[in-house]
Amino acid sequence: MKKILTFLALITFIMTANLFAKDWKVVRMATEGAYPPFNSIGADGKLTGFDVDIGRALCDYLEVKCVWQTIAWDGTIPGILARKYDAFVGSMSITEERLKKVAFTNKYYASPTRFAAHEDFFMRVMMGTQGKVRIAAQKESIQDRYITDVFGKTAEIVRYDLLPSEYLDMKSGRIDIVCADGIALYEGFLKLPGNEMFQYIGPTITDEKYLGIGVGIAVHKNNQDLVELLNKGIAGIRANGTYQKVQSKYFNIDVYGE
């Protein structure tokens, strides 16, 4: 009986290994498509942005075919768990909480969290006309978790599905402060014409408890072979100069960090 059980366990192991081992000729990549300049849908209806170009560069380097789709931010991890796609390349930070559910590659960039508000915000506070501060963040983001923990008892937390909607509501006065990825906040809002009256405020947030250890590509925990393959690709495009070419297309700073 013991030999039979051992044999059955071995068969089960082999079948399970074969189930998840894969020859990655095609990688189904997903992104949000609403997080400029990292990922968005251009006027031609095609996906564009730093995340997307990095994903394409990885597929070229690894000689695999990319098949892209978009998914709402709050559906990203459920989508991975349901195997709706193989890899999420959409500015998702590697945090302890997320690592309990999915696997990540090594980081492919890092960015602090920042706050932005209209330049007269502090004047309103000093004059006593501000009222309860309304702080916005994208739903289910690391910023959402941060402001909920730090300001949840003293400010009104307003959660959004899309980051651009936060910008629109800050300009219209519906919210006072946006809390977001610092690079996305600058490149996607602060530096654009017409937004000169808005600026960074407060400290730069780098706490790993909330921000994690950089931004990686999220995959199913059972696809460790894909993690290894993508890590090989990240190292490869950084070594051959492709990463730097993609970076310079969108930024004039080093977004990879130390």
C-alpha cells in the first residue's frame, strides 16, 4: 500500500508540473490603459506608455509574441488568479500584501508617492476657510492604503477608479489633494499646460511598508518559470541599452533607481 501511495504521489507531482510548465511562445499581457504616461490608450486606439513599451521590449528580447488586453485596476489580481492573462504590466508595486496572492518579477522601475494640490491650498488652511480636507487616491492602490492609514480619521478619503478622474475633480474643486505615484503625477498632470496653479505639496513618501520594493510584473504564483523568463528579459534589456531607450522616450530622469 505504501508503494502504491508513493507511486500515486509521484504521478500527481509529474502531472501538476506538466500542467504549469509551459513553453512560453505567447505571453498574454495585460495593463490598465488609463495611467499615463505609464499606460494609456492613444488617439489611434492603441495601447501606449512606458509599461507597454517595456512589455513589448521584453517580448522582443525573449522572442515571444505579446498579446495585449486592458483590465480595470481593481480587477488585476483577480484576473491573474483566474488566469485571464499571464502577466500584468501596469505599474503594480511589489508589496508584502500582494506577494501573498501573486508572484512578481524583479522591479523594472521605482517611484515615490507624492501629493499635489492647488497653490492656494495652504492659504485656505491658514485662513481657516479650507474645511475638512478631501484627499483622493486610486481605489485599491498603495496610495489608497497609505492615506487611509495615515489620514483616515482626519480627512475625507475619496477613491477613484481612474487617476485622470482625480485630476479633473481637483481642477474643478471637488477634491483638494491628489495622492499618487510621483512620476505619474508630474508627467501626467503637473507639467501639462493649464495646470501651472497646481504643485507638489508635503513630503515624499518612500516607506516600503506601503510602497514595497519597486514596481514589478505580476504573474500567477504557479508560473515561476514565467517569472524567471521575464527576469532574464529585464536584465537583458537593461544590459543591451533597450531599457534606456524606452525610458528616455518618456522621462528625463532615471526611473529604475538604485
